[in-house]
Amino acid sequence: MDAVRRFAELVSQPDPPLDRAALALAAGADPELDIEYWLAELDRLAVGVADLEGLLHRLFAEERFTGNTQNYYDPRNSLLPHVLTRRLGIPITLAAVCMEVGRRAGVPLEGVGMPGHFLVRPTGSEVLIDVFDSGTELSPAACESRFRELGGTGPFGPHLLEATTTRAILARMLENLRAAFRALRRPVGIEWVLRMRLTLPGAGLAEQMELAQALGSQARWLEGARILEAQVPRAQPEMAQRLAIAARSLRANLN
């Protein structure tokens, strides 16, 4: 079973397991990935942890997980096995580590999808934790300051600090990888990322068009054209025309 199919099966479950789904996602970059090995590593990290303080001490003092401030857009920051190996990540993958180690230790945490900066929170509490900054506790005012520093505009309040679903976490991880592979001009990476993204809510024609472009960049013009042509009947007239033109452009490479 290839990585995309495995990922699709996991996220189709009523309550997808974050650990296995994040590792299935990472298998897109490494088809030989040993998922059971990395699940065991999460198990190991949880041994002896009894509470939130112990969890944060284990991850950020003993194991020295930290945010990658030197190369934030490195794709490895979005791939769980690399995060576990290098002890480096971005907010959302460090949050996934913290949530999954916490779950194993009986310290339930939920993801908080603040725009621009992902946080975690002990389930049922109002305590906000910045895993990108060594598990620092943030007040609502500090969260707003971070939000503004990152370019956030408009009113700030509890509506920006709501718990995030597992599917939304996975979608955000994929969007980070999509941007990273796009910047590095890696069409193979863009392809599997978009195929996974299309299995989750919120994806649509923009993802289909970029997938077709990624296939075209691999000289798979006919495959890309067929993806676009399949979308024409269900698209609005203006978009249908754009899709048809893009498909013809890909097919022109076959002449």
C-alpha cells in the first residue's frame, strides 16, 4: 500500500490517530519508513512522565526538543521522524510530539490553531503552551503579542484559540510542506503532498491545478491534463475555461 493510500485510509476514520497519520504523511518522503519504530520512540519518551510539568521537562530539558529558528522552512521540520531524530521542528510538529507523548503518559493535550503560530493546551484548561519556545506558558496577552508580531490583524480573542481537530492539524502540516517543496522546486514532493491534501477537507480546484502542474514538471503531461479535464464538468464557467486551457497546454507538450 503506498503512502497516499495509507494516509487516506487513516484520515477517513471517525477519529484519526494523530501519531500514525503523521507518520503515514512522512512516509510520502520515505516509502520505506518503519512506522512501528517511531511509534515505539514516542512510547519511550512517555516512560516515567506523570504530569504536565514532567512532560515538559522530559521533552524540553532532558530530550532538548526545540524550535528550528535557523532554518524554519526546512521540509524536515514538518516530517515527524526527522523531528524525533534531530529534536528540531516547527510549532505544529513539536505540538504533535508533545500531544502524542502526553497522551501516552495520561496527560491529554489539545492543539490550538492560532493563526501563524500553533500552540497546545491541557484539555479542559485555559493554559496555553508554546512548544516552539521550550514549553513556555503564554498568557492570552502574550498570545496576542505573538499574533501581532507575525502580522496578524483584526480583533484577537478566544475565537483564534479554539481547539483544532486532527484533520486540521494534518492539513496544516501538509500546507507547510507544500510551501517548502514549492520554494525548493521539488515537484515530486509537491505531488505526494497534494495527493494527501486532497483527501482532507478544504482542498479543491487550486490543489488540483497545482497537482497537474507538478505532474507536468515531471513530464507526465497526459496525467496532469486528465486531472484538470476531470474537474471541468463540475466547475463554474470561468474556472472551467481556465481548466480546459491549462489541460490543452499540458497536452501540447505531447506534440
